[in-house]
Amino acid sequence: MRRKVIAGNWKMNMLPNEAIDYIQAFEPLVKDAKAEVILCVPYTDLFYAIMNAQNTNIKIGAQNVHFEEKGAYTGEVSAQMLKAIGVEYVIIGHSERRQYFAETDETVNKKIKAALANGLKPIVCVGETLEQREAGKTEEIITSQTRLALDGLTPEEVKGIIIAYEPIWAIGTGKTATSDDANNSIKAIRAEIAKNYGKDTSEEIIIQYGGSVKSTNAKELFNCSDIDGGLVGGASLKPEEFAKIVKYDE
Ligand code: 13P
């Protein structure tokens, strides 16, 4: 039985003092949650978030990482740097980074390898645009993104990765995939992983849904056979609302 993993992606929101206030309000609300809870925060909040989440069940993640170890890459942050301050997770290949910052399947693959080499757990995003969906290409797109992202990894490494299926048309739009649609897309991703890494791996890997998840739709989504939790944007910015999502089963 796979565990549920529910991660908030704050994107480019929250100052350090706001992050500290958030965690202080959020911690008592989720301390007995059954799901694993992760907050993926801006770089500038990471240290404060880690200090304030110490000795709690809240894990802290970054939202990006560079694939090189070190060197002349002005403005970038390496996996080793994140690990050194106690970061545990890192989002890789979010559609906003693919769209606005020229990330490709190839850089996503390199970033995953850098993260794993430094003991960070990647949360890898895949998802189709509205145009691709309307052209009937959803499955082709998400299975190819999955295959290329994981290229060259061992089944053991793949088991330690989280995939977030985030249909781009559902991000920040208030439009959610129906739970059946989301579940079927995630089944297709699992089948692709079974093909390349074996059934064991495909049954163990955590695959989340993301895109306009709220406290009112979390339960229906997360109760689906193949949806192992969510990656939550806007609704993770309020501790009370995000706590309701984390405790969707109560
Ligand atoms: P929203 O929950 O705001 O739609 O964002 C989803 C997302 O992009 C999480 O990574």
C-alpha cells in the first residue's frame, strides 16, 4: 500500500517572516496527519522553514536546483548547497519552469540525477497543455516526459522519486481534471514506468496529482486508486486551507 504524500508549492510567494508565521500556525493543525506533508518554499525561505519545521512532521523542499555541481553559473543553486542546509525534497521540471525558463526533458533528467547524487528527493512534474489534450495527445506527452525524465536511472532510484502529474490547463485556473481523468493519466504514467523499470517499481512509486487542488476536491481526487496525494499551489498558501487538504480523509 503506497503512502499519501501532499506537498505545497508556494511558488514565488511568502517572505521569511510569513513563512515562519505560516509554519507556526500550520504545525499544530497537521501534527497528527496520516499523509506525509511537504512545503516547497522559495530559496530565501528555506533556511527559516527548515529551522521552524525541526522536530515536526513537516518536510521542506526547494522548487528548483541546478544540475552542475559548482562553478560559474551566476544565480544558480546546486543540489549540494540545498542538501547542506537540510533540504529534503526538490521540485524538478515544473511546467512554469519549462514554459518561462526554457527547461527541457534533458535538463530535467540532469537535474534529477544531480538531486539523487546528493541525497535530495525529486518531485518531478509532467503534464500536457490544453492544446495537446484537445489533440488527443495527453498520454503520448506525459509518458514521453516521464520516460525522458527518468532516462538512465535504476529501478531503485526511480522508486525514490515522486512524480506529480499536473495538467497545465488545470494549474491556477480553478479547473481541475475530473478524478477519473487524473486517475487514468496517472495509470498511464505508471504503465510507462512498469514497461521500463518493472511492475514492482511502478507499484511503489508515488504519483501525485496537481492543478487547482482545494479542500473541497482533495478527498475525491486522493481517494482514487492511483493518485497518491497532491502537489498544491494556490491553496497551500493559507495554513488552514492546506491543513484541510492534508487531512482530506477526516
Ligand atoms: P494550483 O494548485 O495553484 O493550480 O497550482 C498547481 C501547481 O502548479 C503546483 O505545483
